[in-house]
Amino acid sequence: MLDASAVRWHEVLDLYGVVVKEMAKGKKKDKAEQLLELDNWFQQELPVSISSREEKYLTKDELTKLMTWKLSRGKFRPRLVDLIKSNSDDKIDTLTKKAFKLLPDVIQAIKVLSELNGVGPATASAILCAGSPNVPFMADEAMASLPSGQGKLQYTPKAYQAYLDDLRGVLTKLQKEDPEGKWDEHKVELALWTYTVASKHAPHLLDSGKTSKRKTSENTNEGIKRSKK
């Protein structure tokens, strides 16, 4: 995938919503519905809410929902949700505002957010991603697709920096080949996630012939279209 053309990257990115639905099929009905609802919220609705504010920040309810979204993609650990809820409204407001103001210094922003109970680098990256498409979420599947993610995955600021550097290397290549493609870090992350998850849950979707003919309307999640926040 890393050596694929920009056309192929677009084909895979366009499958994002379809692949989320395929992933949801492997879950119980209530969990599947929750995943689809939360993913649409994270990719599409939350960024709009954040960008509409004079200062970017998350509320306690939003942070709790974001953690639930993150866990809905993998193994659900209720303890993490409880830890998020243990933060005061004021602490969440203050630290998320501070973190967004630190961008584009992603690592310092992650360190600030890690002062919140239950928030590590991966969750911190999700918070920042919701407010800026230039900060990719630290998704396991995207990390494992890049050279820095080979072997046991690490969840540290140093590991995030390596992931970010690798991902931006791909982004630079895509922007050079496809300057009108409106590529950003989050879209590259989503494409990597889509390819990895589709390979596991629905490899037939990755057939290049079928993919190129697939209508964009099949993509049930419009969040990948955002390029500004």
C-alpha cells in the first residue's frame, strides 16, 4: 500500500465507510449500531462542534464519548471510561484548550493532554485529530502499516513522533503526485486503517477493478471529506 499510486490511495480511502460497516458486522447488534453511530459522530460531527467554538476545546461529555468511540474499535475496557469521568469539567476544559493552542507542536500537546486521567498518547491524538486534520489518530492498524510500527506497538510520545514522521513521509509523496487531492494526515491515517481492516474483514473490497468502479455514495461515513477545522 505504501508504494501505491495516489489513485489507489483515493480508491482505498473511498472505502472507509463501507469497511467500518464490514467491521461492525462482526459485533453484536447493539455494539455494531454503537460503532457506526460513534464513528459518524467522531469523523463528522465532533470536528464541526470544535471548530465552531471561539477557542477549541472538548467538554467532559465529548471526551467520554470519544473514549467510548476509541474503545468501540477494539477491546472495550470500562475502566478507561471511568477514569475519563473522574476528570473535572474545568480540568478537561483547561487542558484541552491549552493543548489545541500548542499545535502544531503535537508532542507537547499530547503531553499536556496526558495530564488527564485515562488519557495516554493514543487518546490524546484522537482529541487533537478531532480538532485538526493535521494530527493523525494513533490507530493500531495505521501504525502497524508503517515502518516504525513493525514489531510490538508502543504508545509513547516517542512512538507517536516516529509514526507521525513516517505518515508525513507518505503524505509528502501523495501531495507531490496528487497536488489537487486535498490530502492531509488524517486522510492518510484513515486510508491505512481502511486497507488493514479490509484485508482482515473484507479482502474482496480491495480488488482494484471493483474498487475503481465503486460509487462514492456507498461510503456511509462522510467524515473523510473534511479538510479544514
